[in-house]
Amino acid sequence: MSSVERAYRDPVHDFITLTDPMLIALIDTPEFQRLRRIRQLGASHGTYHGAEHSRFGHSLGVLWVMHKVIRRLKNQGIGIDPWSEQVAYVAALLHDIGHGPFSHALEETLTPGRNHEDWGRRIILGDTEVHRILQERDPELPGAVASVLDGTWSGPRLVRSLVSSQLDVDRMDYLLRDSLYTGVTYGVFDLERLINTLWVVDQEIVLLRKGIVAAEEYILARYFMYWQVYFHKTTRGQELLLRQVWRRAVHLAEERRLGEEWISRHLYRLLRGEADLTTYLRVDDHDVMAAVKAWTEHPDPILSDLSRRYVDRALLKSVFRVAHEEIDLSLLDEAAAVVRSAGWDPEYYLLVDRTKDVAYDYYTSPNGEEGRRKPILALDEFGRPQEIATLSHTIAAVATRRRVAVNIYVPADCVGAVRRLFAG
Amino acid sequence: MSSVERAYRDPVHDFITLTDPMLIALIDTPEFQRLRRIRQLGASHGTYHGAEHSRFGHSLGVLWVMHKVIRRLKNQGIGIDPWSEQVAYVAALLHDIGHGPFSHALEETLTPGRNHEDWGRRIILGDTEVHRILQERDPELPGAVASVLDGTWSGPRLVRSLVSSQLDVDRMDYLLRDSLYTGVTYGVFDLERLINTLWVVDQEIVLLRKGIVAAEEYILARYFMYWQVYFHKTTRGQELLLRQVWRRAVHLAEERRLGEEWISRHLYRLLRGEADLTTYLRVDDHDVMAAVKAWTEHPDPILSDLSRRYVDRALLKSVFRVAHEEIDLSLLDEAAAVVRSAGWDPEYYLLVDRTKDVAYDYYTSPNGEEGRRKPILALDEFGRPQEIATLSHTIAAVATRRRVAVNIYVPADCVGAVRRLFAG
Amino acid sequence: MSSVERAYRDPVHDFITLTDPMLIALIDTPEFQRLRRIRQLGASHGTYHGAEHSRFGHSLGVLWVMHKVIRRLKNQGIGIDPWSEQVAYVAALLHDIGHGPFSHALEETLTPGRNHEDWGRRIILGDTEVHRILQERDPELPGAVASVLDGTWSGPRLVRSLVSSQLDVDRMDYLLRDSLYTGVTYGVFDLERLINTLWVVDQEIVLLRKGIVAAEEYILARYFMYWQVYFHKTTRGQELLLRQVWRRAVHLAEERRLGEEWISRHLYRLLRGEADLTTYLRVDDHDVMAAVKAWTEHPDPILSDLSRRYVDRALLKSVFRVAHEEIDLSLLDEAAAVVRSAGWDPEYYLLVDRTKDVAYDYYTSPNGEEGRRKPILALDEFGRPQEIATLSHTIAAVATRRRVAVNIYVPADCVGAVRRLFAG
Amino acid sequence: MSSVERAYRDPVHDFITLTDPMLIALIDTPEFQRLRRIRQLGASHGTYHGAEHSRFGHSLGVLWVMHKVIRRLKNQGIGIDPWSEQVAYVAALLHDIGHGPFSHALEETLTPGRNHEDWGRRIILGDTEVHRILQERDPELPGAVASVLDGTWSGPRLVRSLVSSQLDVDRMDYLLRDSLYTGVTYGVFDLERLINTLWVVDQEIVLLRKGIVAAEEYILARYFMYWQVYFHKTTRGQELLLRQVWRRAVHLAEERRLGEEWISRHLYRLLRGEADLTTYLRVDDHDVMAAVKAWTEHPDPILSDLSRRYVDRALLKSVFRVAHEEIDLSLLDEAAAVVRSAGWDPEYYLLVDRTKDVAYDYYTSPNGEEGRRKPILALDEFGRPQEIATLSHTIAAVATRRRVAVNIYVPADCVGAVRRLFAG
């Protein structure tokens, strides 16, 4: 038996079998094991109780889809040099290594100005086990991997496209994975078919013409998942609430009303804005949850109430059953008055959620508002790569109309009054 | 134990458990058992080898989905009178009772001018076991069921909508069933969620506003299934070929060059245009296949060659890899010359397939070309029923642009020349 | 794009992708395409309506599992020479090529004294397309493949074990496939895990010690499928009935009371005992069903009644709800009297089914009654291959106690009286 | 729309739809929401990374299976009085309400002498939201539910059997759930079939005779899950390690070398043996993980090393690849010497795992060692309830032979030497 084989049983892909000792060593680092303690979908499990999975399984899955894609391309005679192939595997495995507690739900909240990509680069290039293992393989490797992740990679464009584009192995894994754990069908698409219709022209990934329907299904899967899962109003409200908890805690810490005894040492440093790499790597979902639980007993009534609401799921309520596309912002002052007169501080108890504020992108054409993203290409009947929305009315439909949503959350006792306000 | 319970194990819905003795008796009739011998998807199994399922399981599935929908509506306090409920179940079970060999692939080919709906009405109203069982329950029942199926039902419109509309239990079953057997994901949609968002306004089925995304998924599932499975070019070519076999046999029979010894007695009557109800009910896929197999040895070279091609899957080849939206019809004469000069009679060996010629309808808005179909309604934010495409850009996209496809099939030795012709 | 790639979409294994032109050519032969017209499970679809699948998909699946196993062994450094590997693939693909109408349900009934293995050998070695394609690759190939299938192969024993043993790729495919189509969980086992624990010692397949539980699950899956699906009393009764139809037809043909006009030319030759290879290859499920349907109108009352019962599923009824292990055979004469006095000829209307009469073998230890079968080996804690039942109490339990079942079928109007007879 | 309907999307059962406001209110209590923060399978996710699910979903699933079973029994005409039915639902929902951090992995470790059943009773009968809601419905309800859970229920025995027996709704849910999340097939069994073969005789659940094979599959599913998942050697080693961390922390706290600053206030009380109900309800997986993470920096080298090993998964290694049935215990002293001479304290670094020490019970006959458990009954051919192992050789095989396993875990640098010791 091969001594280095490592097999992970995965609910999405069945066995993920690895043989490269470096990849196995990377998985065994404390930095990567830490992903076991960071939920993939932030607070989604409050709405879809099955969605309790972590970034660990997703990262393995992304690596595995990369294996499948590269095997397919090779079988089709599409060359990829060994160095680029190695970089592609590592970049796939480590693409989320920089995520912090609750993933996107608290990103840039815990460490303002630094997103998970910044942290990822620091982990790969800094004084970490991950860095040592990469460097041992090849001193150029850490820099190459980081360049793929931050988009400055000067090697074959194919690698960057596979790791991060609108048709990348990241999305391919998480649609299937999040569907499985939430128990919905929305994100299910035909992975094997999609992979079997990939082709390469001028170092760019393109879809064969016969793959357009598979691509439509994939893009629609993204669309459905955004509106049924990722943007679910209860989840959004719960995540907004969590951010208020943190915001209040920061405020109290600044006023010296919240000290280290309420919270883990490392998380406290984040609260104080003193995040260095070592500190960041010590912090995960457990620290945040332990803190929020402790804060339910804090003397500050706002912090303890918000914390208790989060822990016991006594959430603020959404004013609208279904999110609005637009609301009259001038009414927000009146809504604040309603909330205040019920005894709540509107700064923490009147929450406005705009999907416009987040990066979402089931698919964006170059003409769309988010036109900087590289489009998905497919071959037309003459074998020329074209932006896929020009070949598919369905994709054009979801790509060109940017669907937005606005919702408002207030304590349950204010919902009626605020709703009447907006019903005009 | 209830003496009348009957449980069917179904790959799609798990157990289908029936307790109404009349429904069980209907299933046990020769007319219904005959559906076991009629493939659901005609010649699709030639392309997707798993799709060998019959109309029998589908019909049980449609009945079962009807049970689920009515149970849901009742739980929501939406009344349906016992008579209408009974009619709904029978109509669901029998909606395909009139299908003949190879379902749609030979519909109106074997019995010109009479489609499966005509035959269904005759079976329900004529001298059959099905009729006797219905009449025994209530002399009005056969007529009521037939009226639902032919659209003249004057009872609650809800029943007609559930049995046959753009959001009916028929489509709900076959999308899931055909996906399972073909092994694709395209037709998978969220059945339970869709059912849970059904509502009734003025005796019409409408979707709650929160159900719009589920409806989008369902309509897109139809769209994907049409283009990946039902309109697959190989399947279409195989079905066209089968029709040529039948056409040639009819021609030979008219010229007294093909007699009863080549074919089952009942099928021969169909060939001679002498189809009465008794005859029709004796004919199924087996008769057609036995005939085509026998004809591989018929002295007429065209009949035997076409038959052999069908049986051994030595099919005509499609000229275009992916179907065209339009082709220059004036070139067909030149194509015929190519085929003829290769020794083939273009009347049988130059086949043109136009999807435009068949009824397809993943969804049609009232403004679409097929505007007669009743639209799907959903509640807008004010609780008013609206045509769903006005509430969904995605549905509008697939509904308003009618996608058409044209393909041409010729013997393999002519593909190159004909392809060059159209490449201009 | 590789010009020879062929991808089959399979409900069990997803994509089955082939690149060896010879394997593709074998699939395209009339002899192999014929498997599309032979149901995998005989009359099982009468009981489990979903089980309408043919030997075609199963044969592709067996080839695919062989690919998986050999890839695994190679990855583990276990050599297999290219010639043996090629023989293994062909033998896997063609292992069922000799099956006739209704597979096991009519095996040796239609062609007494010749089972599907005999016919398979004749197809591989005789004047067929299959033979020509094999011989073109290598003149030794037909003989080598045939020798694997009939057990005389003198090459590495590994090949024979993989193709036909108690742990072969045939069983691995059909358990999963038959479970999917019937809609049951019984045959589900952990294919990937089982394959990942295969090893080779002295050219024999053995299981690693950590694979024993996976093997237990696999053997129990066989056990469950036998008793819930393959030996289902309704299925067994339906198959027995079909054999009586054929038996009566043979009898009438011998007495010159049934002629060629009732039946396809080739099937008539089988009925007359004149089966040669060409004839055999022309016959499939369709011929048999067309004949049985025609015979429903035959003047002989026994033939027409039995045929009608089969076609319309007005089956004989089993006397016992659950099969008995033993029955008092001396009572059969009295049962025959009951049947006769109700007006039925007991020679055709009193059917006795004994599972003992069929080859079944979820697993047989060398000490079992069927001790000739080669046992499954697993490594013990010292790395020595041992017969697996010595390492597993669970397997020992199903292996050493041969479960038998006896049931009796009579017309519905005789069930009560016969049941009382045996209740004694 | 019904105002009280609550629908949970479940990966195992699809929609779980509740309408009883009391059940919904129970789910919304802090005590029940706390189950979201307690992993179902302790440390199993270290081995099967997908198994990150909590007791929350399982508890909903158990309630749902109870609904299914009672609906089935009612459809079969088996009466259950409304009071007992209500008690059954509540008991199903709350059967795990007393579980603490890491479920079984730390049970009786964190609160010696009190298992999750004790805590459950205190939650139901004590000063909690759960208690208030039950009492509001009926003052007798808390006591009745508690009596079902602790086995003193004097109402219909059926209720106790369904909630807790060898064939209860708890097992039915977790086998399917744990299989889904781990990604294995082992626990998959035919839930619908099993439920459909339940019957009641003298207020006891029995299986119809035709259900014996389904019961065999269910019991074997338990057997497979135990040996492939629950007793996986890596998982067991990881859980043993966690207990050493806690043991060391208790020791240090007793010696006043570990104070409250390292740990949440409530967990510290548990560490000091001061667990009251309020304290217990504040503690979950997050507190334990936050503590273990903090302890990686504690000055005590044993505590910090064990903690770091747990957090970073630098686990102790099992000496045997596959667990032994017996080992020579007299060698443990020599093993301790090996470990000590490598610089490790054997009290914490030489761990012995005996499955004998845990309650496991895929099935136990009355004659087995654990004969106190009530057996599963099935009807024999004369309709008399019999212990199921007398009707099934397969069940007898797993029931009468108690499979035991022993393994030893030491630091990686000692594995070789200790292995040689036992290899003798």
C-alpha cells in the first residue's frame, strides 16, 4: 500500500484521495485544521439547521474538483506544465485559508479593512507552517500561490481562471455542498457534464457549444442559491444582529466598559483593533460564540440584550415578508422614532439590509454594473469564443438585470407600526 | 390491517400507498396495465440508456403528486368538494391512458388524426373495464373525468388546473422521473417547496409570492430537460427514422407489397388505417418492435434497410453538431441531390427536424406565440395574482424568446457533403 | 477533442467514458445492441414497477466497475499485464452477451440444455460482429475472453476472479443498479470503500482487514436483495406462469395445434427446438411478449387463459403470505384435486416454487452446501488470507444456514381451500 | 395560511412541518436552541469531516419520525389516545434535551455521576422555559414526559417503546442522519418499509412477518455504523484525548494551578464539580473548545501539550491498525515504561480504549450479556410475537456474539516499540 495515500470521506464527492505528501502536510497544519472551526455559511444554520458545515470540507472539495478538471483537460490533450499544475492544486486547497470567524458574516467586521484574501496572503507568505511546507517544496511556491489568489499571477491564465473566476472550482464545490447540507435542490447542477464541456482557447477556459445548457443550469443554480439560501431574510437579519453585538462590544471596550475577562485573550485583541497574524490565527467561531454567550450576562443592557437575542434566537423581525427592491429612505427617521418610543435604541435596533451592499454575482456580463469581472466564454457555432450571455437568453436575463433587495429589521413589538409606515 | 391498502414502491416518490378500492381497481384493468408496455420517452433510451421506463410508473406518480397537492391545500383550509376531489384523482391517474406505442414519438403517426387525448376519451367513455369501474362508482363519473381531460369540465377550475396546465401534477412528476432514469440533474426541482407555496384565489391555482423562486427553478427545469433530453438530436433523429419505417410500411401495404404475415394482426389493422378501440388497446411497443425486427428481412430494400438501422442503431447522422435556429431551406434540394447520388432515396434518407413542429412549452406567457395556454399566476406584493413572467425576469427570458432548432439527418456517407453545403 | 471518446450517462455511475475504439465498436454491434431489448430482471417490473431496465446498462456498468478496480490496483502498485487487462475489460463488457429473452426467468426454458453462458461463448467464438472485432484486434482475443467466461482461463487468476467470483464486478454493479430502479435501499453498499480495500496476494483478490465491514455490508446487500426483490413471491409466481405459457405452446406446437402465424419466425424455431446462433440472436423480449399477446386469442383455452393472465397481470395467487421453509409434499396430490375440481388443469394451474432449485449465493463458505464456489478471502491480523466467514460472525451467519423457501400458486378461487389443506 | 405552521428544511426528511403551537414553542426555548451548539457525534468530525451536525436537527428528526409512525398506526386502525399521543411527541422532541458538550464523548466526564438522562429530567421538571410551556398545556405533562424518558411511564407501553427501545424513533433518525453527514452508506435502511411493517399487539410494537428482512437491514445498519463510524479508532482516540485534557484541568484546578481566567465562568463551575441546572444549561461545545484552545498556552506542559494536540489534531496514535479483541493486560506496565522513557507521563499518554466499556447495542437478545434490554418482537407464521433473533439467523448472529475491541494509543514516537511489545 502506498504509504502516503490519504482518503477523506466526503458527503459531496465520496472519496477524496490524495497522494502528494505536500498537500497532505498542508492539510495537517494548524492553520488549515483551523478551518474545521469556521462555519462555511456564517449564521445560515439558524435558518437551514443542516448547514453546520465548516470551511474544511469545502476546501478539500475545491481541491478535488480541481483534480477532476485538470484530469479532464489532460485527457483532452490540453497541456498544463507541472509547475502550474502544482500551483493550481495548492491555490485551490488554500483559497479560503484566510477566512475568519463566521466567514463572510463577520468579514471586515472583526478586522476592519482586511478581508479574508488579505489574511490568506499573509498566511501563505508569513511565518506559518503553511509557508514552511510550501517553501520546502520550492522557494518560489509561496509567492506563486499568493499571486494566483490575488490575481497577479503571470503564469498561464488558465490557472487563475480555474481558481477564481465566474466558472471556478470554488463555486462548483460550494453550490453542491451548500445544497446538500441545507437540504435544498437549488444549487444542484451537473458537475460532471460541465467539466466534460470545458475547453481551452488561448489559455482561457471556454465552454464547448454543447455545454451552454450545462452552464445555464450552473448559473441558475447560483441564482437560486442566492435568493433561497444566501440572502434568506432570516439569515441576513441574524448576521446583521451579530454585527451589532460586535459593534456594541467595540464601543464598550473603547469606553473601557468591557474588559478581557469577558472574552478570549486573542479575540480581545481583535476587539481592540490589535490584530496581528498570530492573534488572527488563534481566533475562530468558538471564541466569538463564547464571547457572545458571556456577554448575555454583561451589565450593559444593550450588549446583554443583543447577545441574548443572538444566542437564544430571539431575533429582530423583518418588516417585509419578501424583501423590497426599493424603499423610501426618508421614512427611516420615522421608523427610528417608532423604535425609540418603544424603548429601543434605533442605532442597534433598526437594521437595514441591502443586498446591493454585498458582492453577489451569480453571473455578470461585461456590460453589467459589475462589469470588471471576467466573463464566461463559450464557443459559438463557428468555434469562436463569445461572452456566454450573447449565446443564451437565459443567462442574459439573470446577468443584465441586477436584482436588489432591501429589508428592515426591528424588535417584534415594532414590526406592525413600521410596516404600516412603509405601506404608506 | 386495512384489506384494501395497496403500496407501490416508486423510485421517485418512495411508497405510493392507495386505499380507495376504485383507484386500485382502475390500476388493475387491462387498459391501465397496458401502460407497462409503453415507454414514457419513446426512443430516448437510445441516447440515455437508463430511460427505459414506461407510462405505468409515471401515471402512478401523477396520482401521488395530486394526493400531495390536495392534502396541502386542505391543510391550508382550502376546501375542495368530495366529488371534485374524486374526479381529480381519477383524471390524474388516467391522464395518459390513451397513449399508444412509443408515446409522443409515434403519436398521430400510427393513427393519423387521433392523438392520445382522443383515445383517452374513448377509453374512458367506451366499452372498457375502466369505464365499467368508473360507472359503477357513479354514472356521472366517466363523463366528468373525460371533461377534465378535454378541457370542458364545468366544475371548479382548480381541478382542471391541477390536471393540465403549465403548473400541473403531470409535469411535476415527469421532470423528476425522467431526470432519475436518464441520470441527469436537469429536471430536478424542489417539489415539496413548490407544493408548499401553492394557494388558491378564485378557484385558480396561484403561487404565494415566496414561491416565485421555486417556480423559476421548476420552469427552468423544464427548459433544461427539453434541450438536454427531450430534444436531444440523436433521439430526434432516431424517432424520425422510426416514422420513416412506418411510412414506408404503409406505402408498401397500400401497394399490397406488405401483408399480415410480417406483423401482429392488430398492428396490421393500424397500418391499414382500420383502428378501432379494441384494436388500439391491443397494440403497444412490443408489436411495433416485433414488426420492425421482422421487416429487417423484408424484400423491399428501403424498408429492410431502415428497419435494420433502427434495430441495430446504425442511425442516420445529424449534419449539425448543435441544432441551427434557421437553415436555408432552398438548399434542401441540393442536399437531396447529394443523398440521391450516393444511392439513397431522399424521401426516406434526408430528414429534417424542426422543434417548431412540436408542442413544447417549458413556459409560455400570454403574449408569447402560444398565447392560448393559461399562464401561471403568482401573488404580487399586494396579494394580487399576476402572470408570473411579470414578476420574474428569469421566467420572462425563457418565456418570450421562443428557441427553435432545425437539424438535418442523412446517411453517414453524405454528412460531409451536406455539411459543406450549409456551411456555404 | 479526442475523436474516439464515447460518454454514456448512467443513472448509477454518472458518466461512463470510454476511449478504447475496440470497446466502443463492440458496444455498437447488433449483438450487443440487442441487450437493450432484454430486461435485466425478467418479470420483476411486475412487482417493482421501476425495474424496467435492460442488460445494456448493466453491461456498461460492469465494464465501468472493472475500470475502477483496475485503476485502484494499479495505483496501489499491483501490476496487471496489458494483455490481461484488455481481456478483463472485454470479458466484463461481454459477460452477459449470451442472455436471451427475460434473462434468468426463461433461461434454459427457451433453449433447453443451453444457458446464457453457452450462448455467450458461441457469440464470442462464432460468426458474429463481436467475434470479428475481437479477432481484428488479436486473433487470440476471442478465445481468451471465452476462456475467462467459462472458467478455463490460464492467465492470471486475478482476471477470472474479477469477472466471476463471489466478489466480482458483475455483482457490484447489479446490486446498486437493481436497487436504484426498484426504489429500494437493500442493495446499497459502499462501492468506493469496497474497491479501496481490495488487495492482491498470489494473484488472488483479497480484502484488507479494514475492509471486512465493507464486505459484510456487500454480502448482506446481496442477502437483502435476494429476499426482498429477486425472490419476491409475486415475481416468482409471475415467472412461473410465463414458463407455463411457453410449456403449453411447445405442447401445442408438438401436436401441430400452434403454427408460425401466431409468432415471430425466429421464436417459432426456438419453440420447435431448432435454435441456431442466428436464430437465437434475433429473439428478444419483444418476440416473447408479442407471442404471448397473440396467444391470448388462441383457440386453446389453456394457452389463451394463461397468456391473458400474464398480459393483464391476473396472476395465480400464492397460497402462503410468506414462503415456507418446508411443506408437506404429500399434500400436493390433494391440492391438485382441489384445483382440478375447480375446473383447472393442475399441470398448469398448480405451481410449486422452490428457491432451492435456483442458483443463489449471496455468499457460500467452502463448507456450505454449495462448497465448490471459490470463497472470498480477507487478510487476518497477521496478514494471511483467510476465508472471510472465519473472520466475520455476520457473514458466517448468512453463509452457513441455507435459507430455503417454498411457495405454491393456484387460481384465486382455490387459494382458500389449498391454504386450509396445508394449515392442516 | 395557518398562522402557526412552522416548516424546517431537513437534509434527511425534507420538510418537517409542525402545527402544534406547543411543540413550536418548545423548539424556541433557550434550552432547546442550545442543542444547536452541541455536536451530535462528539469528535467524529475529526475523522469524517462532514459530521459537524448538532443535536438540534436530530431532535427535530426524531419528532418527525414519531409523526410518521403514529400516522401509520392510526391509518391501520390502531388507536392511541390523544394524551398519550401528545406525550409521545414531546418525549420524542425532548429525548436529548439533557445532552451536554460533545454529547456522549464527554458525558459523565464533565458532570460525574450525572448522565444526559438525569439532566434531561431536571430540565423538564425544573425551573425552565421548557417546563413552563409544558405545564401551561397541562400540569401533568412535565411529569408524564419525564416518566416516559426515565422508563417509569405507566400509560400505554407503546409510547415508551416508540421513544426508547431497540426499535425506536431515535435510532431510526440517527442512522440515516449520521450516514448522510459522514457520507457513508452503512446506516442507510428502508425507513418507510420498516414503518409500514409496524404493528401493535398487547400495546407492544411488533413487526409483521413480512417486515423481518427490513428489520434485519435496520439492525445490520446499526452494526455497520458502530464499527465504521461510532467506534472508528481515530475518533475514539480523539475522544479519549479530550477526556485527558479535562482530567488534567480538573487536577490542576484542584491544586489551584488553573483558575477562572482560562475558561468561561460556567464551565469553571463544572470543572470545580459545582454543576447546578442553570450552570449546566449555559455550557456547550463552544465553552469547551474555547477552554481547550486557551489551555494550549497554559504553563502546565501536560495540559498545554494535550490541548495543542487536540486543537491541531496532532493526536496520539493507535498501536493497532485494527482493534484487537483481547490484549494481554500484563504488558501494559511494560508499555507504560516505554512511554515514560520517551519522556511522556503514561497516566496521560498511554490510553486504553475498550468498547466493552460503552453501551453499544445494535441489537441484544434477551439471552445476550445485556439481556435486560427489551427485545424486538416480530410475528411468527402463526401470528404470535416472538423475539426476532429466533426468526432470523442474521440477527441472531450479530446479537449473540458480542464483538469487543481494545486499542491502545500512545505518542507517535512510541508506537513502534509498543507495537513490538504486543506482537510478542
